[in-house]
Amino acid sequence: MGGGTDLDEAFQWLCDRADNGDLLVLRASGDDAYNPYINGLCKLNSVATIVTPDREAALEPLVAAKIREASAIFISGGDQAKYIRYWRGTPVETALREAVRRGIPIGSTSAGLAVLGEYIYSAENDRPDDKDLSSDEALADPFYRQVIISPDLLGIPILRGIITDTHFDTRKREGRLLAFMARILASGQTSRIRGIGVDEKTALFVDPDGAAKVVGKGEVDFFEAEKKPEACEPGKPLNFSGVREERVSHGGSFNLKSWHGNDRTYTISVFPSRVIATTPAGFDQLPN
């Protein structure tokens, strides 16, 4: 889910794949408010929440043990930098990767979604008084100090080669996701990068074979680029062309393996201070 109001349908989808077992909510802050909400929607053996407020808590053997017992896992929103700082290199990361290999269904929202891909916008350089990294800042300087891309945390096979972003339309994050993709291509780590941006009050259901469905009030945007940006340098505006985008709304489908759906397609070009989307008919517009 892309953040904002949680979708009942998304939790029901996750619960259906939990086999009436034990659903575990993971958080780095907050409380167990998800427990009664999920129990009211689903018939499960149990629902529990574990909050790891620091790295020391993530080292507690009980946390990894509960992850290994879970039939489904949900990673809450908050601050993705905390998940990376607290979990990386700990038994929590090991247990989560084992859960992925066993095929345990995993759901998430907001910051939880941000840590699912092979590449992660980690927000690790954020300061306490920082605002969210804006598209304008990332496009004006793709090496701006808040633009930190970290390697994967969970090792989800179907999300290899993908970076995600959330609150996509509401917070106008298309530009910054394009900047993340440009940085990854410019680094030479890969010759192709894909991005997924999920709106608030919207979810993407993904099966192991890559078949995906969009539900909710907004859209999910899928991006793909296979050419290095024309200009991606510290302190200079991004210049990046030839990015393919497909926007899929409620009820629409997409396949993460073929990277093809059944909705609107665009070609994206990034010039200094602006993003242009060109439709197949040749109509240019400024997307959100």
C-alpha cells in the first residue's frame, strides 16, 4: 500500500494467503493498533505486533523467532531509515530473508513498502528538522544529501531490479523516483532499472508469478529505463530521457515479469526543472 488510509481489501488479501495462521505486524515505532483492526477483518489463529524501537531490540532472539513462526508478515509505515539501521545485519534481516525464501506472504505500507525492493531510498541522511525529500530537490541535484540509495533488505525475487516509492501522487514524487532510477543507472550497478510508485489509499497485489492487480482510489505507476541519463552529476540538474511509464488504476492488471499491463503508457523525459510525459499520440503533458 502507498500510505494514507489503510485498505480493508488489502489486509483481507494478505489474510487469505496466511492459511488461517499467525499474522505478525512489524514496526519500528507506534503501538499494537493494527491488532484489533486486522482481527476485525480476518479469521486468523492470531495477530501480534512487535515494535523494535532500536537496534538492540532487533537483536532480541524472540523477535526473529516470532518472524519464523509467522504465516504472514506486515511491515508498517513510519521511517524506512529506522528499518535499515535497526534490522540490517541482525537476526531480523536473516529471519525476513528466510521467510521470503519459504514463500511467506508479505504486506506493507508507506515506509514498509519503501524497503521491499532490491534498491531502497533509505532516507538515512535525513536530519530531525528535514522535510520530505521533494521532486524539485532531487531533480535539481540528483546527488542532494538526502538522495541515498541502499541495497535490498529482504531479497524478494519478484522485486529484483526494482525501487519503490510511496504517497506518490499526493506528495508529487514522480520526479524524485526518476532521480533515484537515474542514480542507479549512472552508478553502473545495472543496465536496467524499474520503479514502482504507489498512490495513497491504493494497493498493488502481487503473486509469485509476477501477476499483479491494482485496487483502491489512486493509481500505481510503473517505470522502466535501460539507458544511462544524459546528465547525472553532483550539483547539476538531471537530464534523463527514454523512460517508459505505465499508469494502472483500480481493477487494472500488470505483470512484473513481462513489465506490461493494460493501461496508459507514456515516454518520460527529464529536462532541467521539468518532467515531460509524451503519450503514443504525441500529446505532451506535465504529470504529477
